[in-house]
Amino acid sequence: MPYTVDAATSGCYEGTTVLINKFGLRDAEALAEVEAAVVPAKAAMWEAKPLCETFDFAHYKAIHRWLFEDLYEWAGEVRTIDLSKKGTMFCPVGEINRVAQAIFSRLKAEKFLVGLEKPELLLQLTDFYQRTNELHPFREGNGRTQRVFLSQLCRHAGYHLDFSQLDTDLLMIATIQASQGMDMLLRQVLEQGIEAEMD
């Protein structure tokens, strides 16, 4: 889904809304096809053998870099423009690092969700999902980075989170509702994809 940005200053090819990319693709559909081939493969590689387990903002950026380094020069770097989508304004550029520090410090204080029973885990997971969605630190690829990070975080905490089990349309509606302060649906949607890991 496209962001609301000024294409002339957003790192896109002149006269287009196509992000400047390493393949030189200027057609949105062609770029989407390449992303659809590259990014899921990279995500699977990360999930099979994570390259980082610090669960801080550096870890979050490392996932983005890994997923998108074959496509964009700025992979893993914090965005430099303000973004909005469907009426939701994301964290202003100048606040991203400060807000990220608060989000990931809280996650650390919660012991990265280790030792929580499922109801409490879902509460914490829902809150973290919403906070990182509001943060939206990258120009593109925020949702995919978020899903890989959350799956790894849950595995570290002894749970399995499978986003393929979730209704993507309902997840989007739930995310929009959560941005307006109503997170019950988001918690219910996430619950559909999570279960305790078997010993």
C-alpha cells in the first residue's frame, strides 16, 4: 500500500513513486515482483539462522538491512522523510531514535517476554506491535521487518508466532483500530497465530 509522501523528495525516480533501487527498475509492478521473490527468501534464511539476538533497535535495523540490502542502498537505515498511510501519521523523523529507545528499553525491562503466560504475552506483544507500527522507522518494508522480529522474539520467549495463519485484511483493520486506541481486535488477531513451543 503506497505511503502519502512527496514523490519529488522521497527517494523515488523523477516523476514516479517507484523507489530508487539497485536493479534500476522504474516500474512499480516489476519492482514488486522482485521484492516478492527476494524478501521472503531472505526472511526464511534469517528465521532459520538469526544473525542477531539482542532484541534492541540495532537488531531491528539489522533485520531490515538483511531483508532489503539486495534492493535498496538505504536498507537498515532510518527514514529521512515523514510518512502517513490511510490517515495514520507515523513517528516524525526527528523523534524516531528517541521513541525507538523508549520502545526497546521497555521490551528489555519486560525481559523480552520470557517467562510470560500466554494471556500476558499477548498483552505485551500487542503493545509492542502497535508501538513499532507507530514508529515505522523505515522508508519501506516496515511490516515485513516487524513480522520477522516478532516471530524471532516469540520463539526466544518460548512461543511460535505464525503470521501465515492470520487474516491479513483483518490484521490491517486491527492495526488501524489500535492506532486509534482500540487494541482488542489486534490482540484477538495475534492470538490466532500464536502457540507455545513444544519441548
